[in-house]
Amino acid sequence: MEAKILTDEHREAWNDFVASSSNSSVLQSWEWGQVKSGLWQPIRIALFNGSQIVAGISILKRPLPLGRSLFYAPRGPIVDINNEKLFDALLLAVCLEAQKHKAVALKIDPEITESPEVERKLNKLGFIKKKK
């Protein structure tokens, strides 16, 4: 598996992946990143198995003071949360990119059904559920 930062040449493949994923949203589409690209900078990361995207995340980066940034993935990532190897590989790619951008946090709200098991998995990875 290979992680890549996507460029305009990947737009169609990314949108096909988003559209064909059962746990995806228009908020992960290429165009949504473009719509938000005023205050936010879209960064798209995908895991490839050969030429096929198998997991991915469209992140919106917001600059913060002191050269820091915030990463937000609206309705993302798009990954089988039960496939730990795949999810871990995607998070590693995100962490490496976050270091480059001095991101202080990654906010996610994946398009998945909430359950105690899912919450435990996300907590184990360091995510904290926002209190309502």
C-alpha cells in the first residue's frame, strides 16, 4: 500500500472513490474542498493498492497563529474502520502530513454508525469524542 498526496490529476479517481464508497459524503468530494478554499486549504491523502484507491481523507487545513494549523476532515475519513491495518496506515500518512503543516489537531466526523465499539477504536487511536 502506498500513501499519496493527491493533485488535480487525481480528481476523477478521487471523486469515483468517494461516490462508490458506502461511508462517504459530498463533503469529502474534490469540489467541496475547492468551495472551502478561501479560509481553508484542501489536502487530500489516499492509500493506493496498485492503481486503486482503497482509503482516503480530504482534509481542510486552517492556518492558526504562530505558523500552526488545524486539520478538519468533514465527514471523513473514508476507510473501513474495522480494517485496523488500513486505518492505521491512513492515520500514519495524515500524521506525517500534519507534522509538515504543524497541525495541532485533527477533527474528524466520519460517515459511520456510532457504537460503543467504534468509540473504543477511535479512543484507542487518540481521538476524543466531542461533548454535546
